[in-house]
Amino acid sequence: MPASDSLMSDSNPLLQDWQTPYGLPPFATLCPAHFEPALRAAMQMHRDELAALAANPAAPDFDNTLAAFDRTGHRLARVAATFYNLTSSATSPELQAVQRTVAAPMAAHHSAVYNDAALFQRVAVLHARRETLGLTAEQQRLLERVHTDFVRAGARLAPAAQARHAQVMQELARLTTTFAQNVLHDESGWQLPLHGEADLAGLPDFVRANARQAALDRGLPGHVVTLSRSLVVPFLGFSTRRDLREQAWRAWTGRGEHAGANDNREVVRDILRLRNEQARLHGHASFADHALTDTMAGTRAAVQQLLGQVWPRALEAVERERQALLEVQREAGDRGEIEPWDWRFWAEKVRRQRYAVDDAEVKPYFELNRVVQAALDCAQRLFGLQFTPRDDIPVYHPDVQAYEVRNAAGVVTGIFLQDNFARPAKRSGAWMSNLRWQHRNAADGGRQLPVILNNNNFAKGGAGEPTLLSLDDARTLFHEFGHGLHGLLSDVTYERLSGTQVLRDFVELPSQIFEHWISEPEVLQRHARHHQTGEPIPPALVQQLQRAQRFGQGYETVRYTASAMVDLAIHALQDAEPPADVCAWESELLQRAGLPHGVGLNHRLVHFQHLFAGSSYASGYYVYLWAEVLDADGYGAFREAGSPFDPAVAEALRRHIYASGNSVEPGAAFAAFRGRPATVQPLLEKRGLVPVGADA
Ligand SMILES: [Zn+2]
């Protein structure tokens, strides 16, 4: 598209009203050159709105300050959400260049908004009088949240410190963008060609089909292994070529650690140095202390207590698993050391020999479209939601399926976009994002419909072949769909409190609790049907699967907990200067903690996107475990009621957890759902770390 004309604000499609179904972005008319001018123009519009708000001659009250503030910046939010969804799921060198250019100005804009003294003054006046304003509970929550947002962005700092804080935040925005792009570079740049039967040895049909498709996607002959999780993990589990497994493992765990233009080692150090400075400006000794003050856990000690309850039990469990691996390995006549690239291979053998479960036998029952239907059906049975495919809604890639979502009364309550496949121009992992949040604070008093996205990274089946998932993949789809429901079921007045914008260690509760339904016999019976015969998965296979799953819990729990400990420890360092060699620091810490050789980590600091591709999970990787305490205990409410679809429990879950966003303090929201605070015991039982019914 010719650039210059369409960049003018009156012809730039990003700045016009979108005459599309439900006002979705007109993706087909957008090109990378539109984004920078549109973002700059939208930032200016936001500043103008805020200037008018701050200059209001009327004394501040809730409506003319807090509710009004919540209504600002919609144009910017709309353009930015469009941009960041594209840079995650359908990026290009042109979009990446824009991303690098706008990272610092966007961060500077955020700082400018929250460092506006006149604006903060109005918020602070109201905050000081918050008990006397006669606010509703949700209004009080908004006032607290916005006040905290200002304070954490540096609004209370002295001018020089405030200016430095803004600089630090801009520099962090630039560096976290670089970090993510470096990881993507290493992921999309690596492939392992498999030449003939000798290289394909041990691989079942589905891995071969995925490797063939990956080659086709790259215009290559034969088969290739890529670093897409849904390809590299089964490759490590099945390939009998130990030398190739080692190559794949080293490439996977070496992402970000290659000398040259895409080396993340110094990027990590630069980020850590700046985060330490950010924390000090706020009067905290370490970044972890600073980050944890705005969480449900509240303190480092609370997080360490939970990790400390889990770690020794996980080490015991992984040692039991290691012994089982060794026995099977010895029986096979192999006496070598179990290296990290061997663990999954021998674990897969244990699963097949001792639990009679073979991933290749299970996958035909988890065809992607059926798993999607299972998730939609659970949402219907639990919450009354109906999902109708709408092919006229604009999407950014043919892989994306759009749905109109209606509630039990038949009213449209949101739009849902699902993008399930791995592509070279898409980042790895699985995530939920939004194009719009639900709220009822529009200028005309209307309700804004949420537009919610789910991204997965499943390896697409070959041409004409179905896409078959593992149970883990199916659980990932349910997990992200749980986040999606958190966005779609949101029912709050103020946008800042909507959907998943809750405290970080609460945000994984709606996603993780939803994972439970994929394992429910009733759901499996209905939806886990063989893609060729239509037969439901045999109940005996399900039981074997569940036993087999508990077998791998030591491995999963140790690796996860180790990553959480590394995250917390590196962000708890108080020295202004980070360790000279972060990779050496990481391996020393893990050795001291007793991480067994052979387990290995796949979230090493140099590619740990949760920690360094943005800041929202920095010193927050523990949140999955924290939320698992809540989800394991919370799901018990359905067990006690005798049905996974008990209507009263489902309604309490919808109302207190999925609909309430950040309008209620998270501990209170959980207690309102469960009738009491959460306990840790169900988590330990669920992971098979203690016998069921034993004391924690
Ligand atoms: Zn999640």
C-alpha cells in the first residue's frame, strides 16, 4: 500500500471509526506503516483528554475525576491492542521495526500520564477522603487501584527522581522488546532437517506428519524439527537418535545465549540493573520486594513459604521418577547417565511400559476441532454461553476463527477470536489477549462488549490430515480458554477493573480451574472421540492416563518450582550491579538447591519470556503455583456438590471469580465463592506430592 497518503490522520484506517461487524480492526486495510503515526496521534488525543480533565475548574469528585479518567485513552488502547496482537501473532520485519521505534515513546507516554502532577493531585485529594465519599464497593476499588497505579508509576517522587524513573521505564520497554525479538530470532532461525528413516527413527506418525508440515511451511523438502513446543517436546520423547535429541535440546535451551547481535545475556543484565534502580526509587531494597507489594501474596516471605512447602516434596517425587527411568533404561541394556535430552525419552518408555499409555495411542482422541467443541460445550453447561462462528468478522490471519458469544438470555455479550496454530511469524507459547475490555462506563452509558483472543501454538496436521493434540495440548487450550472466559464473562462498570486486569497471583485461577474439566470422565466421554471411528476414549485408557500423569508430576513440579525460585532469587538481589555471568549464577543456584542432573530447565534466564519479554511476570513466575492452591481447593466445591456441572457452584464461580474482575479484593472473592479461605493441601494431593488425606 502506498505510504504517504494513507498515513494522514483523516485517511489512516487506524484513526477512523471502524465500520466492521462489532467494530473489529479492519485488518485487511492495515499495513505496518500506519502504526507509528496512528500511535503518535492517539497518544496526543489521550494527552488532550487528560489535560481537559486535569484543568476542570470544578472541585474533584468521583465522577469528574475517577470515572472520567477511566473513560480516557480509548483510541490509543484500540490502536495499541491491534498493534500488539499483530506483533505477537503475525509479525514481520516491518512491524518489528515499528515495535522497536515505539517502545520507548509508548513507555514515556505512560509515565507522562501517571506523572501529571495536576491529575495526580485530584486523585490524591479523593484518596485522602475516600472514607467520606459515599462510594460503592466497586468505586472504592477503582479509586484504590488508580491511586496505586499513579504511585507505582512514580507520581509521588521528587521531580528529579520522577524524571529518572520515567527514563528507566522507557529503557526497560526498549530492552524487553529486544529480548523478545532475540528469542523469536533464535526460535525461527533454527531447524533440524531429518534425512530419511535413519533420522526419523522412533518417531510415531503424528510427529512425522508435524515435522513434514513444518518443512512445507518453510518451503523445504522432507521433515524438519523446529523449536515449536508441540514439535520439539514429542521429538525429545520419541526419537531414538540420542545425538539428534541432544542437538534439539541444546538448541531449545540455548535460545538467547548465542554471541552476536541476538545475544540476550547482556540484555538480561541491563534489565536487572534497571529494575533494581526502579525498586530503589520506590524505597524498596530489591525488585522482588517492590513487585510483590502489589500482589495477593504481598511479601517475598509468603511466596517462599509456598515454594518451600512444595520443593522438598517435588524433589522426593522426581527422585522416585528417576529411579523408574533408570530401571527401564537398564532393562533396555543402556547404562549411560540420564542427560536432560534423555529424560523425556525414558519417561515416555516408563509411561508405555508401566502405565500402558502411549501418546500416539491417545492423540487420535483429541482432534483439535473436537477439543475446541469440548471447551465451548463446558462454557455452555457451566455459564450458559453460546458460541456462534461468524466468518464475516475481520481477522488478521486465515487460521483465526471468530465467534459471537451470547449469554443464556440470548444477548450478545462478547466476541471471541481463537488462533490455534504455530507459524514462523508468531511467538511461542499460549496466551490470551484482548482487543477491547468489557465495561459499562462509556460516555453514552452503554456497555462495551469485550473482544477477547486466545493464541495456541499447535503444530498443524499435514495437508488433509486432522490436527491431533496430546492431553497436555488439550489442557493448554482449556487453560487459555479459561482466561478467555475471564474476559468474556467480565461484568463490571469500570474498564480498569475489567477481565484479567486482576492481581497477578490471582489471574491464573480462572484459567487453571478451567483445566479440570478436560479431565472429567463425563467431558471425555462426550468429546474425546476417535477422529476416525468416533468411538469415545476407553475409560480404562483415561484412568491409565491419569495414573501416568501423576508419574510425571515430580518432573513438572521440580522444573516449574526451580524456575520460580530462580526468578524470585535473581530479582531479590540487592546489589545495583547484577551477576557478571547470569548463566553461571543460574546454574550455581540450581545446583545449591539440589536440582537433579538430568532434569534440566527449559526456561533459562536468557529466553525466559515471562520475566524479560515484559515486566508483568518478573518476580511473578510463582503465580501459577499460588493460583493452583486456589484452583485445586476451588474445584473441590464441585466434587463436594457431586457434579462437575453443579448449577449452584457454577453460578457462584461465575459471579465471584469470572465476572468480578478486579472489583473485589481477590482473597475476599475466593472466600465468597468457596465459603472460606483456600488451603494448600488439595494442591499437594493433586500433584501427587502427598498421599490423599495426609497432613500438609
Ligand atoms: Zn495462564
